[in-house]
Amino acid sequence: MSFVNKSPALKSLQNDYASQSFGMSISEALKKHVCVICKKPPIIRTKLENNEYYMSAMCGPCWDETFPDESGDCHV
């Protein structure tokens, strides 16, 4: 489910959290086509990362750094 297809209440909650955490809302990051964390054009290496970007506005490398797997390695 992309961010635009989420309920208004969920979008508002996620936008507020992102704004407080990263200084930019998910909606704003998607509109500017940047990662909400690094503020750069998103690096997208796989279809899964592309889907994730349109849900969370996080690029692949920032996602991997934020959510490493149990071994500490990247997911991809």
C-alpha cells in the first residue's frame, strides 16, 4: 500500500512522526522525491526498496541503517 492510499488518520500520524523525527513529513519528502532521512534523491536498488520508498519515503541505504537484521548486516 503506498502512502497516498492510506487512511487520512494514518497519514497524519506518520507525517507528524516523520516531521518530529526527521524535520520533514513523508508527504513533503515524496513530493520533493527525496529520502525523509538523508534528504537526497532516493537510492533504490530493488523493487522491494521502491515499494518501501513509496510507503515510508526512506531510501534503501537509510532503511538498512535504521533497521539492520539480527546479524547487523543490511537486509538487501
